[in-house]
Amino acid sequence: MDNNGNKTRIVKEIKVDTKKCVGCRACEIACSAFHAIPKFSSVNSARSRIMVTMDEVRDVFVPLRAGDYAQAECNGRNAYVIDGKEYDQCTFCPASCPSRDAFKEPDSGLPLKCDMCESQPPLEKPMCVDACTFGALIYEEKEVAIPVASVEASQEKRGEMKTGLESLIRKYGIKNVTETVARLGKKG
Ligand code: SF4
Ligand code: SF4
């Protein structure tokens, strides 16, 4: 809760200071090791959810974290001009997209997405930030208010679910409903 009584949530953020990035790729190594199965059993930058785009001639190094999966190639692009050089329109895009290989698990081809290193117990800071000894990645947590409309929408959804569950229990009995839910839970 904030001072005005609004519900809040923690938003995690990694700021990138491209001027400090030297392209060492320690962030990629740390991320891939953390997400290896079992954890830290292997290192493979192709499995990293952070990728450092490099232009060594111009001293441009831009670490990008994998964003959402895009089902189709987009038809609107961004153009970037840095120090007078125009970069390919997809160069700084964080999406895992069908039209390129970036952010895809090399064996399965499944999309990779940064999960901010969510784990139990939680890390003090994400692996890539911890590995970046040059200070190019800066981790911050912010408490932000949840818009009233989205709190109301989720309460409304919970209310609808409760009503639906009650009517199923009336129709089929609590034993049948709980057994079915347990069975479905095992499949997931
Ligand atoms: S570890 Fe830091 S300096 Fe090295 S490539 Fe990654 S962001 Fe850049
Ligand atoms: S926050 Fe974690 S998952 Fe995301 S890029 Fe960094 S190391 Fe990888």
C-alpha cells in the first residue's frame, strides 16, 4: 500500500548504460549458466536471455534482454542512427521473432524470454547485473501503484470464478469437482 491507500506492486528494472558496456559478454555467460538444467551445469551464450549487439569499429555495445515472443514478423520497424551509422532495423529489437534466430533455444527453437532470474530463494540481483563488473547494468526495484481499474477487473474475475465453481459443485458435487481439478493439476 502507498501513502494514499492504493495497492502497489514491485516493478524490477535493469537500466543499461551503453557507454560503460565493453562487450565482454560476461552477462550472456552468467545468464546461460543460471538457466541451464541443472543450474550452472553448462555455459552457452546461444541460450542466454541477454544478447550483446556489437559494432566494434564504432565502439557501440548494446546489451538487449529478451522480450516477448512475436508470432509474426512485424511490419513496423524502428531505424537507429548512432554516430552517423544507420543500423539494420531489427538490430536492437528484443523480440523472439519468426524472421530471425535471436533469442531462440538452439536445440528446440523455443523462444527465450528474460524472467529477471526469478528463483527460490530470490537472488539479491539478477545474474547478468551481478556479472557485469563494468557497471553497465544497473538493477532497481520500484514500488508502483496498481491502477484501480485493474484491481477491480481482477476482483471481478475472482468473483466470476467463485460463482462458476459454486454452480459446478451444486451440479456435480464437491468430490467430483476436486478430483477433476487435482487430475488437471497433475497434467499441467
Ligand atoms: S557484462 Fe556488462 S560490460 Fe560485459 S557485455 Fe555484458 S553489459 Fe557489457
Ligand atoms: S535478468 Fe536474468 S534472465 Fe534476464 S537477462 Fe539477466 S540474467 Fe538473463
